[in-house]
Amino acid sequence: MRLFFVKDFLDLVFPRNCLQCGTMLHDYEDNLCMVCKGTLPITSYHLRPYDNDLCDKVRGLTNVGAVMSFLKFTKGGNSQKIMHQLKYRNRPQLAKELGLLYGTILKTNGFEAHWDVIVPVPLHILKQRRRGYNQSEQFGLGIAEILDLRLENRLVRKKFTETQTQKSRLERMDNVDDVFEVKGGFQEKGMSILLVDDVMTTGATLCACANVLLANGTNKVDLVTLAAGG
């Protein structure tokens, strides 16, 4: 009884609110309320992982297998609001919960034993220190927990690159050329890797990372992002 009283008191003083809409969360809700979860723009890329418009984006730039995304990114939509929360509002727990949700979808659709390890696209160390965490890593940790996989930071971003927002497809590829490398001591040979990032637009960053992994002997690289759009 005392524990319930303490919890009720803490909820009154420090209310737990939905990170999307701000409404008070119920005990069975974590970071998003059920309404906001129900309105997430979830894609169906997991149903056609080898033949979709995301595969078309990276074709000719890298030799990967499946290409999937959890959410459809639209300007002004829920996915953009979520990405703003992750990048500017210090919400690592939200990124992980979204990973848990997508991991459940992947597991339900037969991807449980598909990969050996999950590798997140790295932030530059200065950017990660400023933000406090890597949202791609947190998203990957959620997927890894559901699929019972390891997540390993096998890649390093060795250059601080300019923002990709206003760049063309070719400019983005040039901007990330020779930016990533594999950490010393890791053995990629024969591995099947799920490469995870937060947002995919042209796919330049993901392709650059995938090519580094493949050049170091990785057997297969599949791509997953939290959100993807035009």
C-alpha cells in the first residue's frame, strides 16, 4: 500500500507525459500513449524487404540485401516530430522503445535468426558528446533486445561532416566519402550484419557504412532505419 502511495505522489509531482502529444501516461504506457502509438506511420517494407523503393535508392551504390524502415517520414508529420524529439530533446528512451516496437514486427515476420549482429551508424564523437547519445544506437538496442542479438559499435566516423539536409544525392555521397572505418580488433569476415540508422533520405550515409563493412569481409549487410522518406 505504501509503495502505491509513493508512486501516486511521484506521478502527481512529476507526471509522466507522452513524449509525442504531452498527455499523461497510464501505468502500462512508457514513452508514448496508446493513441500516439496507434497513429505511427508504420511502413510495410518488411513484407517486401528486397524489392521496394528504398532498395531502388541504394541500387548501384552498394551491394546490400534487405532495405527496410519502421516509419514513413513526412514533413510536418508524426515521424518528423519524433525525429525532432530524438535529435533535440534528449529522448534516448523513446528511440529504444521504437526499436522494441519494430523488433517485434521483424520477429513476427520471420527475421528472428536473420543476422549475427546489429551495427549502428556512428555519430562523430563531438556530436555524440553534445547530444549525449546516438539515437541510431538506441533504436538498434531495442531491436537487438527483441531479436536476442548483440549490438556492437563496429564503425567509427573519423571525420566531422557537414549537414546533409540541403545537399543533392551526389553531394551527399561525396560528403560521406572516406568518412567511416571499422574499429580495430573486430572480425567482420563471414558475418551477417544489420546496419541501423535513424533516417534515410538518399541513402548516402548507409551506403558508405555498408561499403566499409563489405570491404572488410562481411558476408551480408541489410539496412534498417527508424524513418525513411523522399
